[in-house]
Amino acid sequence: MKKILLIEDDENISFGIKTYLEKKNFKVEIGDTLAKGKEKFNLSYDLIILDMNLPDGIGYEFFSFVKSKSHIPIIFLTVRDEDEEIVKGLDLGADDYITKPFKLSILESRINTVLRRVKRDNTSEDILFCKDLKLIKSQTKAFKNNEEINITGREYKLLEMFMENQNQTLTREFILERLWDIEGDFVNDNTLTVTIKRLREKVEDNWSRPMIIKTIRGIGYRMESEYE
């Protein structure tokens, strides 16, 4: 299920979009101001629909905020239909621009087109996301809040494994089999425990109370992609 953040202050429009898209198997969360949009924003969203005219500012401000932290696609939604406004939005890097009024079926089609394009681009670049984490496989690099994380080869391989299997419980045996000899060394149970701890210190906001890499007692670990 794709997750969408809708920033729209008109309750009738936001209710209509949310109701329609959730029937189409999207998950939609709403913010009716720039401030609430920033509160809700995280890297778990697949797409953002952004109204240009909001009570506390214009959409370009939120657009810049998002693009400074992520590559999440953004569709502008606005009553402004002047050519220069459309060109400005697209030149900034918006993925699409829809003027009001519009048909919900057209909005859905535009969303699916953007998501297909992003999926194709991300596949070619091997980019994985989870909350505020990003991993670029082709570069063997990991980032938290767009800041590169300094991790060892074994920690990277472990993080990659979790990000490829989000929301799935991985047994310790499963993990050990795939970490075997990744750096030319035998990986035993104690080594895994230490590696998990060190990785948590780098990816968690509070490693002693992990919210990303959860321990499933007696079984193994699970990477949670949703915020509680």
C-alpha cells in the first residue's frame, strides 16, 4: 500500500481525495497547514500532494523543505493556472502540476504515472528507504536524515538485509547465514549481537530504545517502516 501525504487546507477537497484514494488502496494522511505538513513529514511517504496556497504560506516553501531532505515525488495542486506558475513549479523539480477543479480519476492517473516513473528510476539506482534512512546500493552508502552514516562492511550488509525485508521478522539463523564470511571472518551469534548494537547506535535516535530495528524476543529482529 502506497503512502501519501496530502497538504491541503480545504476540508472538502482533502476529504474527497482521501476517501477516493483510500478506496484505491492508498494510505492518505492530511496536513492542512505548512506547519502540520512539516510535523507529519518523514521518509516513509511514497508521494506528496501539495496545495500551493495554504494559511501559513505557499507550497514552494514546503517543497524546498522536503527536497532538502529527500527525493520523495511531489505533485502540486492549485487553482493557479497561469503558465508562469506552472513553469516555475516544474522548473523547481515538481513531478506534476494539477489545477483545480479536477477529476479524482485524473489525479489517480497522475499519481500512478509518477509512482511508476519513480520506481523505475529508483530501481536503476538501487535506492532503499525506511523512515529517515536511505541506502544507495550502487554506492554502498547509507544515510540518516540525508547525512552519510559511517558504517563497516558488515554493518552495511546487515542494514541492507533489513531494508530489503522491512516489516518481516528475520531469525538470527537467517541473518547469520547471510552474514557468513562477509569480511572474511566467521560470524557467530555473539558477533551478530555486537553488530546489531553498533548498527543501532548509528541508525536509531535512541539506540537503547530502538524504534527501527526491533528485537523479537526468542526469534530475531524486524525493521519497522511505520512510525508508532
